[in-house]
Amino acid sequence: MTPNVGNIDRIIRILAGIALIAWALMGGPVWAWIGVLPLATGVFKFCPTYKLLGINTCGLKK
């Protein structure tokens, strides 16, 4: 897995993921658990959807 998520993108994903998970834990809707996905993609610096679409916000050359 080559990293394809840049630093700013990572920060946004991690913060959004944490916010959604916190909302779910505080009694929010079940769909708020979707926050696990942006959190994981931010932590691992890899987004499968970006890979399929050929997007790379990391700045690394392929």
C-alpha cells in the first residue's frame, strides 16, 4: 500500500472520524459509526477510493 493521503487530508480525515465516532458514542445515529473509515484512512495514509480514482494528495510520485 503506497501512501496516497497527504498531511492536510489526513488531519481532516482523522478529526472527522473522531468527531463522528464520538457522536455515535454519545447516542447519535448508528450511521455515525461510518467515522471509522475516515479515521482508518487517515491513520494508515491510504484510501482505496483514491487508488481506484488515481488521486494522490500525498505529493509522492508513483
